[in-house]
Amino acid sequence: MWLRSQLSLISCLSYFNDPRFAKVALVILLLGSVDLSVYSSVAFEKDDSRST
């Protein structure tokens, strides 16, 4: 469902046929796909540094 909303956002932005909008949508999709994994790894690193 989340991915569907992202795809709909990209289709809406690409509707304007503006390369900048397409790039922004692509970046949002890429960041969204790795956001959780990166955030979790960063959080774990912070916890490790805090525990030491």
C-alpha cells in the first residue's frame, strides 16, 4: 500500500512532464525504500556508542 502511494505520487508528478519533478519523485522513492534499513542501522550505531 505504501509503495502504491509512492508510485501514484510519481505518476502525478510525471503528469506535469517536468524532469525536475521526475527526479524528485525518484529520489523520494529511493530514499523511502532504504529509509527504514538506514535509520535502523544508524539507531543501532548510536545505541552501541552510547553503551560503550
